Amino acid sequence: MTYIVTVQAAVTAFADWIEPTDAELDAIELESPLILAEVDLLDAQITALDHLPNEVDARRIRRARHRVLTARRDLANTPAAATAPGGAA
């Protein structure tokens, strides 16, 4: 009979190393407006898929695309020192 053992100890042994660094968390926080704008765009597109698209859906998608482009522009125009704090990639 072969026993099946768990590998949880091996998986969780490196849990401290898997956590994001402060620099990575700062980079995520810097990109969060873009992430939220992309989520809003995706929500608007999914909503439009549920039924026949109408003028309100088209306007909602257009505004969401505009917010994504604005967030991308703002992120691209941030100084280079602010985009990678602590030397994060």
C-alpha cells in the first residue's frame, strides 16, 4: 500500500519569500488607477454583452475607454524615479 502524503510543508516553507516587496507594492499602488479604469471598461463591455447594445451602453464604454486612456497617459507621464521606487522592475 502506498501512502499519499501532503506537500503543504514544502509549499508553505517558502511563504516568507513569496510575499511582494515594499517596492513592488508601491509599483502596484502607482498603477492602481489604470487597473481600476481597465476593470470599469471590462464591466461596461460585459454589461453590453448581456443584451442588445444601446446608446447608454455605447456611451458607458466610450467613457470607460477615455478613463483608461487618461490613466495610461498619467502613468506614462510620471517621472522615472516615481515609476520604480526602490529599484523594482
